[in-house]
Amino acid sequence: MNKILVMGLPGSGKTYFADKLKAYIESNSEYFSPAFELSTSRAEVKRLNADEVRTKYNDWDFSHEGRVRQSIRMRELADSFLNDFVIADFVAPLPEMRHNFKADWTVWIDTIEQGRFEDTNKMFVPPDVYDFRVTEQNAEKWAEFVGLHILENRRRPMFNWQKETVQMLGRWQPWHEGHRALFERAIVKTGQVIIQIRDCQGWNGSNPFAIEQVKNYIRRDLDPLYQGQYDIQVVPNIVNITYGRDVGYKIEQETFDEATHSISATKIRQSMGLK
């Protein structure tokens, strides 16, 4: 049995996504069921919704202790089923609660910056470890993407520091669609990219974004499709790149259409009221 945790802030669309994921897995699986020792054209999928579980147990304690208890309860209920898959959606705001559930697959629904409840917003710690990150409210599209990976047991790749890699060096103040287009050109070359961020906040009276902000912009944009195929590295405020003879790499300039070339981080900062 595979346990799938769908987590994220209240109002991010967890329940709707989990329902769509259940429907996709059931409709698209040709799956051997170890639980029942037979081949079936449809996987058996059980849904666990946090509010329904709290209602059943009449437990609406949202203190730290209450949330821990709920995470353990969700795991125990999931483990009690004989289905092929159990999909559980609940906030799981802290790493402790995600660890308690012991998911085989974790889907982070990251579609909003703030949820409905301020206490949960303050408590929520974005996960460092997850299998999928969904950043747009398009449940059908991402249920298919996630469901296909799960049915094929296709894990996201891991960045390999020994593998041939393309380097992208920049300030990324902020990361924008032109940078994304450059990344998509770069990743075709070797299958993985190292994105280097120049540590230059405040340099030349501009560059307003701190390193962690820049990282968050990049990850939120790339994680849904490219998780594991890139990594981020902070470097000094590099202003010159020099090399001797016969180096073992290429320095290339990519050309794009005028619309892409005209994307300006300066104009984007101005629209945000920043220098």
C-alpha cells in the first residue's frame, strides 16, 4: 500500500486536488494488487480528509498537541486500510507532523501565500523534502502529472554533481520568464543545470532581493516540472569570468525572439515599486 500525503495551507486546494488524483489513479491504473493477490484494471484508492476525520472523532483541537495527535491518527487510519493507495489531505504544518504520517509520496499544494487562519500561517514551515510541488490551481492538469508518476513509480531525479552540467550565473533580481526560457534551453543540453546566484543585494543602489527571496522565486517556478534536475548555488558578486587556453567547457550566448529579449528585470522591479 502506498500512502500519499497532500499537504499545504488551508484554502490552497488540497481536497479538490486529492479528489482529482484519486479519480485519475482509479481510471488510469492497470495495477497488480498485492493486498488482494490479483490483477485488476483499477487500483483500490481510499481517501482520508482531515476535516472528516476530526468530525468523526469530535476533535477540533488545533494546538500543537492537537495537530500532532491528528497527524498520528491520520497515519494509523491510513495504515489500517488494505487498499493499494491511500490519499490523505491535511495541512501538516510542521516537519514533525509530516514525519508522523510517514508518506510514500508527498505532494505540496503551494498555490497561496497565506491561508485562512493566522495561527496556521505563523506555524507553517515550508517542506524541504517532497516529491511534487503544485504551484497553480489546475487540479486536473497536475493530478494527471502526479498520478502518472505514482502509477509508474517514477521518482523525480536527483541532482548528480558528477554529471555534465550547464551553468547559469546571474543576479536574478527577480527571476522572470526570460530566465525561465534560458533555463529551458540550458537543460536540454545535459539534463541538469546549476543556477548560481550572485550575492549582491543592495549592490549599485539596486538589487533589492535577498538570497532566500531569489531562491524561493526560482524554486517556485521550476520545482513543478524540473525538481531534481537543477540545483542552486550562492556565489560571490562575480563581475569577471576569465579562462586560459583550452578549457573543458563552452561559453555560449543564447538568442531569443524580441519579446523574450525585451523582458527587463529593471522594469519588473519598477512595477513592484523597487529600485
